[in-house]
Amino acid sequence: MKYEECLDYLEQTSRFGIKLGLENILYLLKELNCPHFSFPSVLVAGTNGKGSVCAMIQSALQRHGFKIGLYTSPHLVRVEERIRINQELISPNDFCQLLSFLQERINELLSSKRLAFHPTYFELLTVLAFLYFAQQKVDLAILEVGLGGRLDATNVVTPLVSVITTISRDHVEHLGRTIKKIAAEKAGIIKPGIPIVCGQLQRSALEIVASRAKEVGAPLIRVFDRKKLVKIDKDDFLYAYYNKGEKYVFRPGLVGDHQARNAAIAIATLGVLEERWKPIEKEKIIEGIEQVIWEGRLEKIGDKPEVYLDGAHNEEGAKALRHFIERKRPGKLILIFSMLKDKAIRRVARYLFPLATKVFITSIPFWRAAAPEEIGKITSDLNVPKVIVPDCLQALKIAKLAAGEGGMVLVTGSLYLVGEIKKRLKNADVPD
């Protein structure tokens, strides 16, 4: 297949939606000689922060000279962003070759009735990532769980260490409407004897995770037990984290206090890897955390006014974003906002809208996106001036003028909105 044909094929598979379960992908992997067993791995789940934690671990390990595979989702501009080695994206040529091979094998298995269902979009990309990492002989792969954990396509590996960053309400239609039910799904990545690194969880979630860990004999590492993360300089984002008697002093390369917590999770995970895999140097861990690059997470793309992109799409993400805004205290805050219709639009908006001078509600060219008019209706009682500007790039141009040189523009509500802005900016002049 040519590149455009590959994208069309992937788009066709998206119609299968989300099908949680491992039987289909396990059978397909078996037919492909189990590429996911060709390399050691780290499996990272959580409601928020898992992508940032994956990026920090990868950044630290790359500095040791290791060949590190990284599989994350979603992508912002190009689907190849999901699959990379040492920050280098899979090439379009390799991507198309592997996808063409997979399409042919899948069609054979479907026609012979050996495969029950066509793999979903996420299953297809997960298998492709496994094949690529095996083909490229990576030293280790870091895998971000897509949805939940127990039935996610990534949960077919036996990792060296599992990680749960945070647990809060998101994807309730698939994972359950209570924290306990969501925690039970995420705790499904915990495997017998495999250490589980656990971030800051609500008590009810922690009880579920701890119970599952005890049940299967998995050592539980609580990252924030006994206040191990300390802020040294409140104005300079300087932190200290104490892990196994060592003091790690760092300024996270990613913006926001929540990224310091993500860094602590990465440090704790790397500590487990050192015990179970290979020697890892403290200085290179700190360097990796301070120099990590991860787009779309409070990513600054402009000055005068400051312009940030952040994919906060649930309550926990909105709280972290609100904390950042309150610390920055911009003269004017102009929001550019859009969300997917299956997300908690009002819950997110109530954290962010009251801080804004004005909100520009825009649209995302994606079938799951909420219409701007619907967002306006849902948030009608939030007392802030709101304007619908369907074109996101036009919204950015107007928002920058409204903010003035001393203000701030924040594009948020969905990583799909962030990706659309980035894609449009690459193909056009940056708005004045």
C-alpha cells in the first residue's frame, strides 16, 4: 500500500470502534510468532500523566545509549508519532510496509475463519508497534496503555515493571462510573511477581490497587509515601525527590507542578528497572527529566502574548491546568476550547472558564467532536463571555489580539484540538 492507502485503511478500521478484550489480539500475535515477547517492556497505565511519564523514562534511558522503543497514543499530527525509537518516529516507508503485511495476514486469517473479528484501529497499531520493535531489536519498549488496563491491547506483555500514574473519572462508558470500578480496570495490568509503581491515588483507588497487588504477589511501590517529593524553590519549579536513600534534584523539562509528580513516578520506575534490568545512572535520569520533550502538554508556542497548548480533557487534567494558570496570573486569559462529545464537558469547563476573560469555542474535524453550539449550551450558566469561532486557526488569531502582549492564550479541552492547531500551523503562517 502507498501512504495514503495506509491512512485510508486505518480510517476504515476506526469504524470498528473500541472493543475491549484480549482474545483477538492474542490470537493474531500468536500467528505472527509473538513479537511482543522479543523485548523487555515497561507498561504504563493511568488516567493522566502516563504519556509524560513514558516520555521521561524514554528520555533518561536513551541517554544511557540504549535503543528504546516508545508506543503512545493518541497522536497529534501524524499517526507515526505513536511509534518511535529514541524519539525518531517510524518512517512512513516502514509504517506502510508493516501495515501492508498486517493487512494481508489479517485478511487470510479472517477468510479462513481463524480470526473472529477484524482488529480495531488501536489493536492494529499496537501489533504494528510490536512488530517494529522486534524487527529493530530494541533493548526495551515503553508501552502506554490506551484505555483502562485489564482489557487493553497493550496488556498482553509481561513487563519488567508496571505503572499506574493516577486514577480519576474518564472513559466512564467503558471503565465504569465509580473510582473503584475504574481502579479495578487499571489494576488489571498488575501481574504476579511484577512490581507495580503507583502514583498519587485516592484512598478508594489505592485500596483496590493494593488489594490486587497483594492477591498476585506483586511488590507495590508507592511513589508519594511519606511525602518524598519536596518543592525546593516555589518560584523556580525546583524539586527534590527522595528514592531509595538518593536525593534527586531537578527542574522538570515539562511545565507545571503536576509534571514534578510525573517525574517522581518516572524516577521510581527507573529505580525498579535498575534492580531488574540494567544499571542506570542518577545524573542521566535527572538529565532525561530536565530535557524531555513531549508535545501538547503545556507546550509553549508563542510570546507576547504567551500561547500554550494543553490537551487537558478530564477533571484531573483541568485541575492541574487551573493550578498552573493561578500560579502564572496572566493579565488576561483567553481560552480556545473544544472537546469530544463523550467527555465531561461541563466538569472540565467549570474549572477553566471562570479564570478566563473570554472563551472562544471552536470545532475539531473529528466525528467524536462536540459541536461548538452544544458546548455553548452545556456551559451557558458559566458566567464568562463566550464566542463561537468554528475555525480553530481563526480563533487563535482573534484570541492573540484579545489577549494583548501581556496576556495568555490557552488552547485546551482535547489533544485532538491541540493536534489540529499544530497541523494547521505547519501548513500556514503563524497568525499575527
